[in-house]
Amino acid sequence: MSGYQDEEQTQKAFGWAATDSSGFLSPFHFTRRANGDEDITMKILCCGICHSDLHMTKNEHGFTRYPLVPGHEIVGVVTQVGCKVEKFKVGDKAAVGCAIGSCGKCNSCQDDLENYCPEMISTYTFFEPEEIINYGGYSDIFVVNEHFAVRFPDNLSPKGGAPLLCAGITVYSPMKYYGLSEAGKHLGVVGLGGLGHIAVKFAKSFGMKVTVISTSPSKKEEAIHQLGANSFLVSHDAEQMKAAVGTMDGIVDTVSVPHSLNSLIDLLKRDGKLVMLGAPDLEKPVELSVMPLLLGRKLIGGSITGGMKETQEMMDFAGKHNITAAVEVISMDYVNTAMERLAKGDVRYRFVIDIQNSFTTAY
């Protein structure tokens, strides 16, 4: 299930790329491979901006290779299908997330968890070997093996649905795996950002009781009255946190800045589960008191995105329950300003690039 650009490059493409660690994006002409027997070619309608796009454009992880065309929250319309394609026909809406290839043979691939495959190929070049170069969704067209595309529900807005391809599956997958999707259970959601607000929407659609846990008291109104959360905790308010001790069946932690886990573990009931979705600081170990885990038979787990089968399940569920992200739609020529605002946390809750209308005029 190879997904990288090693085949003959015959399709002209246009996007915006970063060329150095300034992260500044500018117009970029390149080519994509010809549509193979198992491939679909998509005209991209829109692409979400993920925080990892910002990290990669600025080489904050230290392994970015330029030029870099970011984007792994892609929704488009199928314009060409290979002779062996079964899932799609021309005119269908299709979507691509974080992965476009895997080995197809390992245990993870056999379990429909391609996201954990040691040879997973990223939608745009991330951890791949030197010979693999992929360009992402900040562009006009995309070519992908049909296995790594999902059917996009007709009733959903492409712009509102685009962030589900990363943020959506990132919260949906662990909620399902760790049993935190059962009606009536009490779920805590740490952080009301791009991931957190979608977690609240999924949890409420599952029929759960939801408490948002945040450092920002100003988010209480939106959490409860717009997103439907049942309650709101200010994490630095000792009295509020103490009153909620032992009340939650599980917590999904979406925050990517350093913070205490001990106070969150205290909120869990016996057998409760804290699932980490953010990576606060890869260089610094997390300090953790073990005794509360022992005394309450509690678990701490983690998760990244999801496999293709589960991503399709998530998209179908979102379509059935009309779940989309809260987005600010921008044109491509605003992308550098959007990146600056994203770095400051100045977005509610995701930026989505209107590719279709941004590229009507040639650069």
C-alpha cells in the first residue's frame, strides 16, 4: 500500500510551500504522480490547518525538508479513478487525513491500524526516509491510493468537516478504544481548543455527561451554552477541582503545554482512564505520583489519530450526527497571517483554507 511520490510525475500541481525555517509560505509549482490503477485524483476544495503544520514549516522538530507543502486535513472532489478503484467514482467527495501509505503486512496494518505501522507514509513528508518526498493539501490537486481516502458525507460542509480528518479522528479513536463513548458515562475534556471542542461534540452525541476542564474561565459560556457541556472546571481553582474529585469515568487531555497530571488523576473514579492526546514537551519527562493509580486501579494511556477503517466510521458518525468543527475560513493568501495567529492561539477553533476559491486565479 505504497503512497509516496516514487512513480512517474506527470500531473502539474500548484500549491504554497515553505522553503526555509522562517516558515513563510509562498506559491510553488510542482508535479504529482500519474493516477495509478488503485489511485484517485482529487480536486481539493479545502484543507484544514493543523498545529503540526506550523511546527513543520518552522522546522521546530529539527527534521523538516524543504520545500514543504503542508496540509493533512483534505476534502476534495474525485476527478479521476484508476481501473481497479472500487470505493469511488468521478464526482464523489473524498477526504484524506494524516496517512497515505503503509506496509500493509504488519500486525497494525492487519488490524486496520495503519497509523501505527512502522512504515506509515505521511500525507506530507514528516518522518519518511530521504528518498520519500510528499506534498500536502495546501495545493490544488491530490493523488492517493483509494485505501487511504475516505468517503465524505454529502450532508456535511467540506470546510467544517475538514478538521475531522486529523482533530476529529484524534479524539474519536481513543474514546472508542478506551470505552469512553458509552452513554451515561462522565467524560472530562481538558482544553477547549481544536481537539477539545470536537471531543465535546462527539461525547454529547454518544450520550455522555461532559465536563470541560480549562485554565480559561472565559470559555465557560461557550462550553456549556454553545457546545452543550454539562459543567466546567477552572483547573487552577482548588475548590472547584476538589469538589469534582472521584466523579469522572475518563478524561481526554488535549493540551500541548506542560501541566500537572496529578490533579486530573484525582478527578477519576476507581478504574478511571486518563488518555493523553497532546505532547506537552518531548524533552522533559512528566512528573507523576504513582500512589493514586495504585489505590484507584487507574490507567494513563495515549493515542494518535486512527486507522482507515476507524476514520471512515468516524466520518459516517459525524455525518449522521451533523458534527463539524468550528472553523474560520481563509483564503490562501492569508495563510501566513493565519500561521502567526495560530502560534498565539488566536483562532476559534480551526483555520480552514478555501482552496477551491483561492486558486481560481493563476499565480
